[in-house]
Amino acid sequence: MNAIIGYALKLRALVVVLFGLLLLAGGIAFIQLNIESYPDPVPPLVDVITQSAGQSAEEIERYITIPIEGSVSSVPYLTAMRTISLFGLSDVKLQFTYDLTYEEAEQKVLNRLSQLPPLPNQAQPTISPTSPIGEIFRYRLVGPPNYSVTDLKTLQEWVLARRFRAVPGVIDVTGWGGKSKTFDVNIDLNKLNANGLTLSQVLQVLNNSNINVGGNTVNIGPQSAVVRGVGLIRSIDDIRNTMLASTNGNPIRVSDIAEVTIVNKPRLGIAGKDSEDDIVQGIVLMRRGQQSLPTIRRVEAEVEKINTLEILPPGVRIERIYDRSDLIKVTTETVLHNLLFGIILVFFVQWIFLGDLRSATISPRPFRSRSSSQLASWSCEASRPIFSQWALLILGSSSTPPSLW
């Protein structure tokens, strides 16, 4: 060690240059390093959701929750299982050890669920894609005065949700507020009985009418033409004109026995912002294990593309409400401010106790430890939680020899 110190003292210029390069590389690595405001240090948690409409909590517990518990109870590295059975809903939470990643734990659970016997009402267990730290971007959909919340909700469900789910790093999009459009067929029982029809026949005909079917091919000389039966319902008039049966050559349509209207599903909640008490907004959820800042930038780029390329109808646009980059920026600036203040404080304390400016200058441990840690994290392509920046501040400040304190 004495030989290394003596060699460094002889080549002071080289040591100063290497120290400067280390500071520069550490600064560049810090700029490029992904910082997470909400780290997820908990072990893998897999959430199994099963919905079965019309069943009570006792039936859900007996016929769905207990079979799922028995199927996944022997999964390796399982440490805890918590279940909730509600009306029409079963929730089974599985906690694993750190020996598995989330993807490995999810795959083991899916393997066991595939061996599960059929559940009542054709209920199908699914893995919840949500995460406690998944929310990264929140927006609202704004339209011209002639656009209702029903129209905006339709655009949210059929246009925006699909585009955001295609962004790398995004697992799902949750919509809030607005009214979900539905087409209601209100059947008059007297007209139904007078035409000799039953409710099951009407439902069957409507389901069969909303499909396209293939009709093989027709040979036209040396060529063949594909025959298709196009029957998809595209408007409310298509529903009204759907033929249910015929009597003496006269067709009986849906409009003859029922009234078809456009309404909305019963609302279970409402969303508002500032003075507006009814808006349509969406929440973009990040996939587990993804990096926040790169994913947010891709989502913002998609929002810019949607607003500029006229993907939405004229006058409709997306307005940003919140994204996690605001929190990361504020907290990072706070950590950097306190870090620099701590380093300067350590320098002046050393200067006061040593009584020599040169001796205080050659004790750059806070800078060196900070730069080295940033380089190590960046080279491993690892994300760094914000609280680790505070840990670096404490360690860097405490790296001064105890004798000086």
C-alpha cells in the first residue's frame, strides 16, 4: 500500500487527470441512469382473479376459490396465500420468495391453473396485470362542445386503450369516468307472442347475425372468386332490420317486436377535475420490471403522435394530467442539492480541522464514491431507487476519517 501511495505522489498530474475523468464519467452515467421514484423491493406477488356473474360469496368460495387454492398450494417457493371471495369475484394472492423472479412465479402459477378442472359458469382464472407501482401516466380526453362523455368514452375504449397497450413497457390502460355506450333491444312480450317467437330465438338470431361466414369459391373461367357472407352489425339500423322469421312470406324483423335504442351501462362512479364534474380520463400502467423514464417517454411520444396525426376526430385531443417524471425530477433535484451541500460541508469541516487548504482538497472520497457507484449502476443497466441516492449522500459524507470529527 505504501508503494502505491508513493507512486501516486510521484505522478500527481496523472492522478489528477484520472480523478477528473472519473468525475466526468460519473456525471455522464448519472445523466443516463434510470432513477425509480417507487422501487418495488417486495418478493414476487401473483394475483389470480376469477369472475363468475350471479354467484354469491359462499358459492364463489366453495366452487372457485377453494379449487384454485388446492391447485396452486403446492407451487414451489410459495410462502403465503391470501384469498378473498366476494359476489361474483374470487381473488387469490400468492406470495413467493426471492428465489424466483415475477415472470418465473407467474409461469409456475399458469402451469398449475392449466391443470384445473372446469369451473362453474365457464369461469376462467386470469393473472392480474396491475402492480402497486404501475401507474406512470394519467391523461384526460377533451372534445368539442358537441361531444358527449359517451362519445369520448367510446374513443377511450376502442382507440386510445389499444394504441397505448401497443407501447413497449405498457401492460394495460384503465379508463375512468364517462358512459359506456350500449345498444338495448326492449322486446314487447305481446308482439313477441303474437308472432309466435320466444326470447331465446331472438337472442340466437341476433348472435348469429353478427358474424361473417365463408362460402367457398366460385370458378370463373381460369380464375376463382371467394364467396363471403358479410353479416357484421355496423349500425343501429342493422339491428332493427335483422330478420327473425317469416310468416307467409312476410319477414318478421326486430323492429316489429322490439324498440332498439342507444343507451349506456349503469354508472358505478364518476370522474372530475377542477370545476368539471364529469370527464373521461385514463391511467397508463407500466409492466413489472420496466424502467419508468424510458416508458414515460414512449407514452409521451405516442400521445404526441395521436394529437398531431389526426388519429382522433377533429377537435378531440389528449391532455396530460400527471406523469411520474414530475416526481422523479423534483426528488432528484432535491437529492442533488443536498448531496452537493453535504460535500461542500465536508470540505469546509476538513479545512477547519486540518487548518490547511491543500490537505482538505486531497480528500475527495465523496466525489470518488459517488462517481464509482454511478458507473457501476450504469454499466449493469440497473435502475436506481431515489432512496439509494440518499444512502450515497450519507456514505459519502461519512467517508471522512473519524479522527477529524
